[in-house]
Amino acid sequence: MLLTIDVGNTHTVLGLFDGEEIVEHWRISTDPRRTADELAVLLQGLMGMHPLLGVELGAGIGGIAICSTVPSVLHELREVTRRYYGDIPAVLVEPGVKTGVPILMDNPKEVGADRIVNAVAATELYGGPSIVVDFGTATTFDAISARGEYTGGVIAPGIEISVEALGVRGAQLRKIELAKPRGVIGKNTVEAMQSGILYGFAGQVDGVVRRMAAELVGPDGDVDDVTVIATGGLSPMVLGEAELIDEHEPWLTLIGLRLVYERNLGRR
């Protein structure tokens, strides 16, 4: 089986694939202070509970694929694969790794590995042109052309960042639960903040996607040909409120990691 690891700024998501099917997944906090030894213990603790895997270190794992937006964590995971899983083939998504996605950016090395991996999965699952909206620490919008090229994107503050900023900078405001309010017009401070976050972000998604789609297809294209895919831990909150989201794939990054692994080392 293939172990995929997506390290984000706030959370790290792990997925276990049996062929093309994801059979297990875990979500843990991303802590850049964790050492390789600590990460190895954590991984073994999670995988040791799965009935399809053996209790010995690395038992049942035929390959590992990793992408990270946190350089210090990527460094430690590189050490984990070398020291604890040295006999298991591993792919770390970084410059030089074959993805099959041309990057049409001024500096391709600036693009986060997770965003390229998302583009790989979006092209494989839905074709192009497409836009991936990833609701994480930041809300990112990534544009993929009809030919499967990564053409650029948009980065906006994420939902949790906005909630925290309101709580810190507003004298009479506090951090709130991310939940859908009873209506758009809040009847108390908490509902008013929930409404602003939910419907504000839904409006942001539709506004940015509409402009990106028009630029992606050009003046002679049809914006309806652009598939909009939502992913990320907070995506379910906006689904149903953002009118232009066509598909929801919570494991888009993990699927992309599986595809990148297969393109570099083949199926295992």
C-alpha cells in the first residue's frame, strides 16, 4: 500500500491507498518543532492501529509520497524516510520530480508543492480547464488550462485566519465556532460574525472564480467549460453557499500524491 503525507501550515493529512482507493486517513497538527524520531513514533502509532498493516515498522507499506509547505517539516520527514523506512521507495515532491504539469509562472519554484499536486489530480479527475479552490490556512485558487498547464493562481487569507483576526483586533469580539448561522442577518454578535465569515467567503469564492474563469478561457471561450473543484479541511463549510463550485474532492491532494508517485516510481 502507498502512504501519502500532505504537510500543511496548520494540519498534516495522511492517507493510505490500496491501489486507487483510499482506505484510511488521519489528520494531525503540523508542528515544525517535531524531530524525525518524534514523527516516526507518531506515524507508527497511527498505522499500527490499522488492521491491514502489520505491527512492525513499515509493515504493509510499499511506497511513500510526501509534499510539504513547511520546509522544516519536509527536512525531518526526509530523515524519517531515510532512517526508518530506508527500504521503502519514497517520492518527495520538490523541483526535479516529474509531475506532468507544466508550470507557467515567472518563478516555478515559488509555487507550493501542494498546489502543483492538486493540479495533477484535478487534471486527471476532471480534465481542463479547471480551478481548484483549497480551503486551508490560506484560501488558494489555482488555474489549470485545457492542456493541463498550471497557469497561476490567487492567495487569500483563510477562514480560520479571518476568525482569529476578528477575535484579536475587535475589542468586543471573540473567537467563535465555525458554524452556519440561523440566517444571513445575525440576531447576536456570534451569529453576525458567523454570517460574515460564511457568506463573505462564499461571495469571495464566486467573485474570484468568475474573474479567473473569464481570464482562463479568454474572450472567445465559455466560462461554463471551467470545472471548479473545492478541497481542503474547511471546504464543507462553504459548499452549498458558493454557487460556482462544481465538485468537492476532500482527498484531492492525496490523490495527486498517488499520481505523482506512480509517474515517478510506478505502481506499488
